[in-house]
Amino acid sequence: MSLITSISGIRGTIGEGQSDGLNPINIAQFTAAYAQFIRHNSPIKSGKIVVGRDARMSGDMVRHVVIGTLSGMGFDVVDLGLATTPTTELAVVHEKADGGIIITASHNPRHWNALKLLNHNGEFLSSSEGQQVLEMARGDQLLFADVDQIGKVTERSYTEQHIQDVLSLPEVDVEAIREAGFVVAVDTINSVGGVVIPKLLEALGVKEYHIIHGEPTGDFAHNPEPLPQNLVGLSALVKEKGAHVGFSVDPDVDRLAIYCEDGTPFGEEYTLVSIADYLLELYPESNTVSNLSSTRALRDITLKHGGKYYAAAVGEVNVTTKMKEVGALIGGEGNGGVIYPKSHYGRDSLVGIALFLTLLAKRKTTPTELLATLPAYYMAKKKAELTPELDVDQILKEIEEEYRDKAEVTTIDGVKLDFSDKWVHLRKSNTEPIVRIYAEAQSADEASAIADEIIKKIER
């Protein structure tokens, strides 16, 4: 079993011993530390924290511990129940709350769960803030409320508000989507997407949609990461129903994968690229941001529209920080994460679906035709398992030195080697005991070859 405690939050597998996995003891400890941090640092001082969760089988157990701990720390709790990550982020702002906790392990399998921590803006804590929470959790200075100051719990839903916020974006054209008469196929992987996505599609005027794995049981029908090897059912559904497009979301609905009308993957890297191309056409000479592990295609289309592209370290908070710094029109990550500041500074599949359908409708095109207009790159995403014997930091340093004369080297997050015709990025995962190796080139074979070359150097 595993427990990973980091500046990103606390994540682990359910069960086993006190120190081996995610359990009520360490959930309460970490939640209390977060609450104390928020009490000292929130400028809002509302005494209120929002809690939402995906549909994982352990979610209700974790929710009870989190809400009870927050109440015991003297905070009133707005309990959203089943809610997407972006819905919870927006609810923090609408409630004028001091912060929020999202109970989700994102794309991890069903036996994992985690806490994602938000500030008063509904955005993830920074690295330094996360470090402060960690230090509080490890200490013995947590102060709980007395009996007269215990917080109250209010149950509330923000799903409809979230959908209305999406529809209010000027770049979302509901009438064009309705007139297009789209048939849409969706895989919501037995989580909260099964509650939210049908309501979104109906609000957008989509009259015919077909959903698989829509019951939010948390007993995932397949590995929940929205990758092609896990989405064979969606591919078949698109072809069976003659759908114009297919969508898949992860359990907390902040990542969006798209399938073409012929049942082939649009490519998770191109979710952000296609939507950015649509927005840059409307607002040329604008800036964009993605992380170091994302496709060069975003850079290419940004330059085509007269804008500037910027790269950030991996992690949503790093991308949003860079977006604010450069005033980016849009940003995100190559895992299907679209961040559109006009909505909020968070990855949001609802925003992605609405903008992509608008794009298809207004251009009167198909996903395959659209994909053919975008810069063509091929990516390999691999990983090397960590063992206690591996000195990963030393290995990264050695690779950096070995390739310094052969490529442009960036070390703000692991090591990225930029060659003229390809790149490879290697970094330790924040959430799993692995080194991620992402590579991109002008052919799949070239991308795989440079990734394998690096893996051999790690495992030697």
C-alpha cells in the first residue's frame, strides 16, 4: 500500500496499517493542518470552507472525516457532495469561502483517494503554502475549537451554477451547437461526470447523446486515466451510434479526451491546442502557456496567430502562475487540461466541451478535418519505476551534463532536452513513485526512441 504526502496534498491507497495508506488518522491530521493554515492566511476570514468529492467508493468515508475535522477546527463547511474539481473551485469563489478541499485521486485507480487543497480564490496552494501545511501536519501545535465554536455543515449544489457560468462565456455559442444537431458519445467512468456531463450537453442544446459508464458508483469500469488503451469502449460507441464526436473525462472532470467521428483518438495533447486555435483566431496576438511536458503544437499555433508562447513547470499551479504573469489568453496541460481565465484559473472539462463543440459548429467541420489543420507531432509518454537503490537526483544531473552540448537544457522542473527536431522531458512524479519520461518528435518511432534512450540511462 502507498501514502504520498507532498506539497500537492495527501494521496494514498485505502486500507492497511496506520502509516501504510490513506486512513482516517492521517486524513484528519492533514485536514486539521490545512484548516489551521487557512485560518492564519486567508484574507477573506469567512470561517467557511467548501468540500466536494468525486464518486470513488471511499469518497463518503473520507468526506465524513474531512467535514468532521473542519468542523472541529471551528470552520463552517459547505458540503457539495458529488462535485467536479472545477465546480468545487468555482464554488469557493461564489461562497466567498476561505478555501476548499476536493476529495479525489484524479486519474488514479479506484483504491486510491486524495485531498486537493484550494485557497480563497478556488486555486491550488502554491509550493511554499503546501510546505507550510506539511510542516503543521508534522508538528504538535494544532488548535481545535471549543464546544461553542464547532462549525456547522450546509449541503449545497453548484452544478447548475457551474453550467450557467460556462454558457455565459461569450465564446460559447449555444445556438450554433443546437443548429449543428450533434450526436455525442461520452464515457464518464462511473464518477461525477455521469451526473454533470448530461446536464451540460442538454443545456448546450445537444439533443442526442449516448453515455457509457454513467452510473456514479466509483467502481470504475476500466482504468480511469483517459488514455486510448482505456477508452476502447468509447471508440466503439462513437462508431456504433454514428456520433460526430466522443468525449471522455477523468473521475474529477478536469481532464478532457476527445474522439473523432471515426472512433480514433483526437489526441489528449490536442484538446488544448484545438481550443487555443479557436480562441486565438478570435483574439490574435495573445499569449499562451502550457507545461514543459506538453506538445510544441501550442507554441506553433500561438506564433501563427502572432502571440507569444511560454512554458511552465509541470503542475496546474505552476501553469496558472505563469499565465497570470504573462496575461495568457488560455493555457493548460497536455493531459487534456484546459484553463480559460475568463471562466476561472483551473482545468475544466465543461469549458473544454462547450468550446470544442462551438468550434466544430462554427467551422462546420469534423474532428478529423480539424486535426488535419493542426501541427502534427507524435508523443511518447513512458515511465521508469523508482527503487530505493536509485539516486534519481544524481541520475538527472548526469543526464543534464551529458546532453548539455547536444540540446537546449531546461532544469526548472526535472530535465528537459530540446533538440531542433524533438524533445524529451524527465521528472519525478509528485503523485507516484516513478520518473515520467515524455518525448515528442515528428514521428512516433523517433519519439519512442529518444524516450527509451533516456529510460536506459535511468535504469542502468
